[in-house]
Amino acid sequence: MRSQRNQSVDWQQQFQILQAQAEDARLRSYYSEELPEQTTPLADAPLVALDLETTGLDPDQSEIVSIGLVPFSTQRVYLRDYRHWVVKPRKPMSEDSILIHGITHSDVESAPSFDAVFEQLLGALASKIVVVHCRSIEQEFLNRRCLQITGETLKLPIIDTMEIERRALEGRRGALDKLLRRPLGSLRLADARKRYSLPAYQAHHALTDAIATAELLQAQLAYHYRPDTPVRDLWV
Amino acid sequence: MENSELNEISNFLIKHPPFDELEPEQLAGLSQQVEVAYYRAGAEILKLSDPIQDLYVIRSGAVEMYKRDGELYNRLTQGEVFGHSGLLMNRRVRLPAVALEDTLLYCIPAQLFHKLFDENDYFADFFDLDGGAQLRQAISANTDSNDLSTVKVKNLQLRDVVTVSKNTSVRDAAVVMTEEMISSVLVTDPDLPVPDDPEDDDGQVVGIITDQDLRTRLLAADLPATTAVKDVMTTDLIVIDENTYVFEVVLKMLRQNVHHLPIVHRRKPVGVVSLSDILLHESQSSILFVRGIFSQQSVDELITYAEQLPAVFLRQVKEDANSHMIGSAMSVIGRCFKQRLLELAENELGPPPVKYCLLALGSMARNEQLIITDQDNALILDEAYNPEQHEDYFIKLATFLTDGLNACGYSYCSGDIMASNGQWRKTLSEWKALFDSWFEQPSPKALLHSSIFFDLDGVAGHTRWADELKRHIARKAKDNPRFLAAMARNALNRTPPLAFFKGFVVEKDGEHKNSINLKRRGTAPLTDVIRVHALAIGSRSLNSFERIDDIIAADILPPGKARDLSDALEYIAMVRIIHQAEDIEAGRKPDNNIEPESLSSFEKRNLKEAFQVLSNAQNFLKFRYTGGHRPGQANNRRQ
């Protein structure tokens, strides 16, 4: 597949700058962990799949209710190092969102606040490339909450499996499809997984979705990329 | 809850053996150690001789495993495991694996695999060795011993416990004993408290009363029939645990001079064993049963006697006999019924006008008869046989035999391969001519229904003729490629039901509601395969296991293959036998069908293994004897 190098950031270099600028100790510590070089082959890159369950899509209006993450490589997903937090929203949850996540009022009652797990979360993400399905959500929510907690923005090196899927589908689309404006096909996590014969998992569980995202990236790379593709071709 | 967070993994594992029997905490620990790996279709998963670090569970997709020589070994799908043979042997890949479809694998680290292997017997048994060795192990667990001294008292067919209350009159107790046709009854004290702990539950039994007690303590003491049983019962109860061996029970009875002993499970009586139960048990031993056949004085007596046959069969199964032993015993019994019926026929019809030999065909000739079987027989007649003078006698003799057998439970042959059919009464030279026609003009069609004639044995009369016919067949079949090709082709007609077990790629969503006929899809085609090899090497053995010994000695199969065949035959035959025994015990009519759902995962796995052996053996047969040429082509080349 054609690389998108024009968008690419040298995250290793970027982190050095961010570390120097950061005022908050937690952020300084996060940026100080060494990232892979931009030429590191994907097969050697440390990855961490992340999923947030939120009460809605708007980061200003909605709350994070759970966080799941699992470290992985292009060969293996390491379940033993998974993390899963249920966090207490600042406002009460609506009944609708309870239906989606299955996380109830009593679950969150005893849960820590997002602020309380923020540092642990940064620790689990440190020195790894974050892999999400649909990066705008995770990026925006984390950045917004980071601003509220530290007064500073949060920048993360991200690989977006939804973006990879979009490119894969576009690459497959013929001229006729484009002329007729045929739809691209669903980019939802479950639908993307089906294209690689990955099994159906329970949706809207942060950890399960993180595992599902990690498996999806493994499958996408097996199909669309050579193992020696440098990380700069995919991270944004 | 920690483990519920990984329920996508644990919920999957718990549905598939050997993980289905793990303790919850073992399962939770296991789920957390899993690593997930994705392989696209066609990707190499394991490479021969590479180090192996994990046990693999297929979460989705399908995987093919290959042997060292590149031959396909197995095809696995969702829920199945691989990699254990390498982990158990030398931590090197023994069977390379390739993803047949896009495949997601759960990888369980070797260290954890070994830990579970050590901690959990079920888990270890599941993996213990591979392939044929695993099957062999399953068989050896079935065939420990057949020593009579190893029969436990609980294996006797015991009557349910009958009790009376201690205040019952002796008269009422005698009525109960008469109605139940028993010679002893246990006495309970309903006022005794029932203990909370079931381990201590003795069923409130306080004594026993026997026929002998009624005689000595009541009649001889001139007590009235209204006496309560508590006044004449024996209170110092000698009980025996249900796991006691029968011979110990006999010793105990002799030593204590008692004829009835309550049998207890823990402390609770579950039955009473009497001396006559033990005598009955002994009479069902196949040796005594055979002797008894010859003392039956009429067909009617024989028919009544034959009713014990299921019990004799059941007893052998319970004594853990193997299929060879059971098949031999049942065949010997079948032969004796034939011999005795012919004796009775000659008593009635007078001595035969010319000499004859009765032939057993098929499973009886191979000593592989089981409980449900139809009769297959034929007659060799003296060369002096003259139809005009003698046919009438032999029609009567054969009809007497086949009717008698049918009445004794050996039903008529549906293909009419019976001595009562004039087509199957021939002189020795006529029989040889028939076989020669099969050898000289072999075609799969002509031989389709005649494979039964290649398993023949003399049962009664002038059996030397049968031996001569066998010699003739062995000599002519050997080195006759056209004949062997035709036989091999017929041996491929019945295929093993691999799809039932394989979860084969195209059938993974299918439902298998049908049952499997273990004879038609298992033992019969295996026997066919073994017969072709045996004929090819001129073996004169008839029993499949003995034929396999000859095949091993002739060294015509790749190493280990012949032993695999015998393991597979033994395993399928035993599943069939045990299934029939269960039917008999449950009062059902025994059959050869088995529902895959009723099998344990362990049995399924072994059966699948056995059917795989059959499938491989059929492929080899095709390759070796039919050589990719149609019979017509081979025909042309030879002429």
C-alpha cells in the first residue's frame, strides 16, 4: 500500500521537544520514555491497543467510564499485561449509556476518578505506539482531560486501524466504484474484523475492544504491509 | 472481578477440552497468560524443528498439520489444540503447521502448559502422547485384566434392597419374601434417627431375616406367625463393601457359614448377595455357558438357553475383556449353537447320506462376532453328492439349522447367504470353480457381495474341506493384482464419518443430528482393508488381529501403520461393544448406532483418531493396489 509519509511526524524527536516544554511532572515523565525511531520496522515496534468507553461522542459533554489497554507486537498480544479501569464520571451517567456499556451506577460508585488513574494510564502507554480504532475519540478525550488535569495538552503517537482500513478499502476500489460513488464499506471495528475472518467479540467493553483492535492491526499488517515497513508510514 | 475482564477468552476456553475441566481459578490464571496471534490464510505457523514455546488453541480459522515427509497429518479447526507433541517431546516442532484459513490463535506459554499438565490429571490425559500412542493408551485402559478374581461384588447383577420394619410380623415378612422371590429380607428400625452425614447413613438397618431363620427360630421353636421379625432376626450383621472381590465374598460366606450378605455402599445397604447369585454369575461365564449348550436336549431348550446370551456378553464386557476376547468367545458360542443344532437335526433326520462340512462366513469365521449378528453359512458337500438322491436331506438339514439359529437370536441373513439357499450348497470342486471365476474375471461389481466368502471357516462335519478351500483361496489371491485391485476398490466404498468429528472447514456450521453406524462406517471398512492386505500376502489367518500380525511380519506397510490399524479396530470395536452392553443393561435393543453428542470429548477425540487411521489406510490401499489405473486398463496390459 502507498505510504502516507507526508503526514508523518518524527515522534522520537517530537517527544524530546515536548519533554523540554512540559511543566507537569507526569507529562515530563511520559515524554521522557524513549519511543522507537521512525525507521524502526513495524515488526519490532512496541505497541499498545487502547479503547475508551464514553457516555457520548462529544468530549465536552461526555464522560469516560472505562479504559482498557493491552500491549502487543505484530506477532503477539500480551494479555498478561492488560489494564482495565472503570472510572467514576464527574456527572451521573444517563440510562442510555448504561445500556451500551453494561457499566452501572453501582459499578462506578466505588471506582476511582479519571484523575486518579491518569498517571498509571500514562505509565502504561509510555514508550509504546498507541493503537486505536478511530483516533479522534481517544485523542480528543485524553487531550481534553489532560488539559483539565495538568493545564497542558497531551500528544500521543497513534496508529489508527480505522484509517488503515479506509486506505485498504480505497485501494481496492476500482475506477468504476469511484465513478459510481459506491460506498466504501463499513469501517466499524466489528465489520473491519470480519474482513479478516476475526471472530465476533462482545462490543462496548473497553478491554475487549482494545484486544479486538490489537488483533485487527495484526491482521491488517499481515494483509497489507511488509513486516519491515517503518513505523513512520503508519503513525500519526 | 479480575477474570471477568478477560471473559472473551475464558468463555471460549471453557467450552473446549481439555480446558472444560479446569478449576475456575486455573482457568482465570490461564486466560491472563494467553498471548494472541493472527495468521493469514497460507501463512506458516510452525516450522519443522524450530523451538516451540507455546501450546496453540485455535480461536477461529483452520490449521493444517503436516508430517515430516510433507504428507497431510491432520486438519484442525476452532477449539482444537496443537503443539503439545513438540512441547512434550523435545521442545521442537514435530509437525509443521500452516494456516488453512485466516486464523486467530491463543498461545499458552510452555511453562503454564507443563504446570497444568502436572496439576490436572484430565488435562494431562488429554495430551498424553499423540496419535496412535494416545489411542493405544485409551485401549490399554480398557483391557486391564480378565481374571475372575478381579470381579467386584458390585458388578454382580444384584436385586434391589427389600426391607421390612422390625415390628412386622414374620408372616407378613414371609409374604414379602415370597412376592419378591427372595430368600432373605433386611429389617429396619424406622424409629432410629437418620444421620445428617450421608457417610454415616446405614439405612436404619438393624438385622436380616432369612429362610433359614424362619425354619430354625420360628417353626422349630414353635413360635406363632404373628411374632415380630425383631424377635427372630439375626442382628450381628456381617456386611460387605460393594468393592469387595467376589472370591472374598465366597470365602466370607464359607467362613461364617452364611448364605446371604448385605452389600453396602459406605454404610448403606445397596443389595444383598446370596450364594445363588454367585452361582448364577459363574454360570454366565462363557466357558460354562458353552458346556451347557451341548446338554440342551431340544431346539426349544436351546432357544430358552440362548436367552442368557446377553448376560454372558454383558459379563465379559464388565470383566474388561478386550474386543478380541469378546469376539472369540461370542464366535465360539455361535459355533457351538450350530454344532448342537446339527446334532439335533441328525437325530431327527437320520445320518447324512454323504459327508458334508458346514461353513461359517464373515464375522463368525473371523472370531469377531458380537451380540447382534445375523447368520451367514454355507455347506460343502461330498463329490459323491447327487442332487436327485440327496438334495431333499440337505434342504431339511439346512432348514432345521437356519430356523433354529433364527429362533436362538441369530437372525436370517438378509442377503440369503445361508445353507438353506441351494446356491450355497456346493461340492468342494464347485466351490473352487466359483472362487476361480472371481479370481480370473475379477470386477468390483462381481465381488461386491462376495467379500464375506473370503472369511470362511469350517464349523461342523468334514472341516478338512474348509481348510483345503482356504488354502486354495490364499494361493490364488496372492500375486493377483487384478483381483486385489477389485477387492481394494470395494474396500473403499464405506468411508469413515470424519466430518462428524472434524468440524471440517465446509461443515463447521452444520449440525450433525444423525447417528454414526460404528459397524458400517468403522469396523466393517477396517476389516475390509485388513482383508485385502492379508489376501495380498497369502495369509491364511481369518481374525483381523491375527491378519495384522501376518501383515507386520510380511512388512508390506510403512512402519507403525499396521499397529495403528489394530489400535483403531480395537478402539472402535470396544466403543461399539460398550454401547451395546449399555443398551442391554438399560433394557434396550442393542444396535450399532451411536450419537456423537452422547460421547465424551475424550471418546470423541479417540474415535476421531481411529477414523483418521481408517481414512489414511483406505488412501494407502487405493495407492497400493489400484495404482491409479482403471481395472480395464490393467486388463489390457496383461493380455
